[in-house]
Amino acid sequence: MTTTDPARADLPTTPSQTAGPFLHIGLVWDDGPHVVPEGTPGAVWLRGRVLDGAGEPVADALVETWQADPDGRFDHPDDPRGPAAGWRGFGRSDTRSGEYAVHTVLPGPVPGPGGAPQAPHLDVSVFARGMLHRTVTRVYFPEHADAHAADPVLRAVPADRRSTLIATRAADGYRFDVRLQGEGETVFFDV
């Protein structure tokens, strides 16, 4: 808790609490997994499981994605190229069926530090029971391997761990499993 009232300035910060076990109440909505509507040209599904340290699926996690449009723009006032009006760019899916699924299009490259382009990617947040805070990672796509070499965020990841951030092709789009800990743990970012 932050306060500007001097009489309350000595109150301690409220501690973080673990999420769950009913994480889904009020957080899931009907069109949440649809970043773009069914029938959108070039649309794909991104599917995957959230796995615990033993490699078992977490059946009550929540996965959120946020991304640029195919031209690499956001519908946000901070986008230096101007907002991409009408682009939602946000998806949310739970894992009650055993996996999450987000229906989207591939994003375009976005500017990084100093204006250098970042490889096309989705930002991903994972929420689950027992976690004090969300975990944040990225999903990159295999057909952009040339852009991966120049991506400033991906280059900061040790070479032997970069594969944990790259989706694999699937029949209807891509697959990306999130491993919360253990062997093959997904790289997470401190944001």
C-alpha cells in the first residue's frame, strides 16, 4: 500500500498472495482466446500446455498473450508510429481442457532499443495457483530464424536456452509448451 497521508505512512506494504485455487472466476470470457475472429486470413492457433516441475500439465493455469499486428504496430498511444486503430492484440485462455489455445495472426517485427527491429514474437504471461506473481516469457516463430539472430532480447538469452522460446509448427498453427520449472524450463523475464 502506498499512501501520502503522513498519519498512515508507517503502514507496511501488503504482502503478495498466491493465486488460486479458483483462478478462473471472473477472468475467462467467451472471446478471450480470439485475438482475431474465425475466418481471418492467415489466422493460426497457438496451442500448448503449462507444465509443472515434474512435467505434469497444470489444469488451472491462465495464459495471456499480447502482440503487435501483422505490420508490427499496437493500438496504443505509446506506439511511436501511431496506434493501429481497432487492433486488440490481446488473448486469454485457461488450461482446463489440458492446454491453452489462442487464435491469432503472426505479428510483424516491432522496434527495439535504438530502433533496431525485434523478431516477430508474442508476449506471454502465465498465472497459476501457488504462484505469487505471473511469469512472463515470449514466443518466437521458427520461420523467422534469420531475425532471431539480431533480436536484442533473444540474443541476451544463453544460446542453449533459446529453444525454450521458439514455437514449433503444428497442423493448424503452432505449439508452445510452457515449462514452469525443471528440465527444459522456459526462459522467463523479470519485468
